[in-house]
Amino acid sequence: MSKGTLYNKVWDSHVVDKLPTGQYQLFIGLHLIHEVTSPQAFDMIAEKGLKVAYPNRTFATVDHIVPTKSQARPFQDNEAELMMGAIEKNVKKFGVPFYDFNSGNQGIVHIIGPEMGLTQPGMTIACGDSHTSTHGAFGTLAFGIGTTQVRDVLATQCLAMDALKVRRINVNGKLKPGVTAKDVTLYIIQKLGVKGGIGYAYEYGGSVFDAMTMEERMTVCNMAIEGGARVGYVNPDQTTFDYLKGRKYSPTADKWDKAVAYWKSVASDKDAVFDDVVNFDAADIEPIVTWGITPDQSVGVNDKLPEVSRFSADEVKTVELAYKHMDLKPGQSIKGTPINVAFIGSCTNGRISDLREAAKVAKGRKVSKSVRAFVVPGSQQVKAQAEKEGLDKIFTEAGFEWRQAGCSMCLAMNPDKLQGREISASSSNRNFIGRQGSKDGRTMLMSPAMVAAAAIEGRVADVRELMKNL
């Protein structure tokens, strides 16, 4: 069993009791909510005459269903308008802070939490969204939960949970030019599989993670759930502290040193014991592109698609379905695959650093006439910063649409959808059938820079070839 890890320390400090079921009652330090998984939860506590237990530990925004072209009310989609109306009513009724369009801080829940300084090391965090693992980049245990669990946290600030094993994933060495955090996380998922992390918390470490910015760490932790892990985290360090200093909800100057001392104390001990350790060499990682219908079905951009015979018996059915759905064949190159749509955004890659990297590729170039391309900032703060830097002009001059903040085509619970058999180059996190709004639509996941390269070329391209001319 693991011992002395950040997971063990944070878990132990938040356990309220062990339940008769064998699960643990875990106190949740921060609860983030949005418009999709909260309406029924609020209704359930209202029916019982309950209040939100800790409204000061609960924060709301809107992201999943919001249009990114025009956010004028009422929304054209009646269901979206109902969800918007429900969260507006509930936050007012229960006294929950709300970051709406007028706040200047609205955005994807996993982007605004960190940028507001709400996400801090040593916390337990819950949100009714699977990619809550993003917040683990700060040294938190962050759990995606369902609607009934949202109800439980609203009413009690606690969750009933099973304890996890801890796997340490080391990536050492130096990444090649053009290889990003998105490629690192896709590579890890490719090697360990979408079910490899079931029952585990992933602790990411090694020289590559030590050198990453907070936004890069967030990208990797965001997709821990795609590898089957319940949470993913990075130990807090000076990079973490520098990011948090001065943010709205970060500790003030008189409390800063005490907070940092605590944050340092929750990091895994040097002699921590893990249930499993996996090592990867950064030099082996290339720009990655998914070719199938699960995030582990991927190859390096210059690799050929794998033969079905390479997969285990229990994987063959999914692999054959993937090839049929994607209209691809074993042995062909992923590079050169034509695309129809290019999407840059999402809680995985909608931060300012992601937009900067994509803009480097787009600058002075033009989007292919065969491609519909758009960029969706992850928050109003990201949008404002990008516009201050002139990134919006770079994108629009290249032929990208510049949108309002929201989840957009990551899950297509809004007007941004694939049409028919369109195939997209997407910087999001899931390539499931139907994920981007069309049951026949096809999704290839890649980094924002790779999406920009594909948009310009009209097909999957190696961004490193375009970088030669930068």
C-alpha cells in the first residue's frame, strides 16, 4: 500500500469517518458547479427543505451549454435557456457566488477555478464534471462526480468514496521541439490504456513535469480520467506558488508564508511508497494524433496506423469499430488525413498559453478553404488577455473564427457541432462516437499547435515542419 504520498496525506486529513459500507466519508474543501449537473441536485435538496451546507465553499459558473457566437438571451436552444434560468435562480436562492457573463470571470469551470485562485494545494475538490482531475495540477485531490453526488456535497459538503491505490508516473528527459503537454498525456494514455488507471490516483513526476508550467500540468491532469484514473496530480512546488500568488482567492500577504509552508508539507515524501511506478523517456514522445474512438487509440504523427493483430482479444472489437467509424485502415499514415473542422479550445487546451502556441503557427498563414476553423477561449479572462496580446487578430486574419468563452465543440451541448460525417482536428479530450454533436462525426485529438497546422494544411500535418519557417 502507498505511504507518505500527497494522496495519502490529503485523503487522511479530509476523512470524516469510515462508513459501514467500507467507503469513507470525505470532507470536500471546494465545490464547483455549473448549469448542467446542478439543477436536479438543487431540486433534490429543496424538496427536503435543506440548505447548501457551505455556500462559501461553493462557486458556480456557466460553460457547457452557452453559445459561443452570440450569448444574447434568451438562448435559441430552449433547453439551454432552461438550464441557464435554473442556475440563476438557484445561486440566488441558496447564496452561492456566481460567475456569469456580466462578471468578467465566466468560463469553463476547470479554467476559472485556478485563475481565480480558488484551487489551492492540499484541497479536496469536487465538481459535476469528469475532468475535475484538472485541479490536481496544484496538488489537490479533485474528483468528478454525478448529479446525486452534487446533491450530497451541496447538502453535507461530504462524499462517500472508496480509497485508491497510487501510481507514480515519471517522465524524464527533455521533450523535443513541437512536443507539448497534450502529447505527453496522450502518450501516457496510449501506453497504459483507457482502463489502466482504474482504482488508481496518478501522481505525475520526473524532470518533464518539474519543468512544466502550471497550465501544462493542468492539461496532463485534465486527461488523467481518460486513462481510467480517478484523480491525477502533481506535487506543489515553487511553480505552483508563483502561479497562485496575488490571485483573488489566494492567501493574502499576512497569511502567505503559512499557506506555503502547509502546501509544501502535503507534497509526497522523498521516501514515499507507491503501489506502482511507471517510467517514460521524454525522447520517445512525438506529436500525437488519435485515430480511433477512445483516447488511447493514437499514434505519432509520422507513424502508420496499427494492425488489428497487435491488439489483445478483448480490444479487437473496439479497434474494428474504430476503423469502420473513422473510415481509416491499418497500415495507412495518419499524416495527410483530410479534415473538415479545426477546433481550438476546451478545459484541456483553452488557456492563454494554448492560444499563444496555436497563434505562432497561424500567424501569417491562411486556413485551408476546405476547413471550418474556430478558436474558443476557455474563460472571459483568457479572452481578454488574448485580445490584449493581439492573438484574436492573428487568428481572424488567418481565417479562424474568434468566439466567446465556453465549452463549445468539446461536447457539443451547444450550437457548435460537427455535421454529418465531418472529421475534426480537436484540442479537446474525448474522441468518442457522437461526442462532438454528430453520431457520424469523427474526431482526432491533438495539441492546439497541431490543430492549427491541420487547419492551415487542410489535413493532419506535422507542426514541426511548419515551425521550421517561424
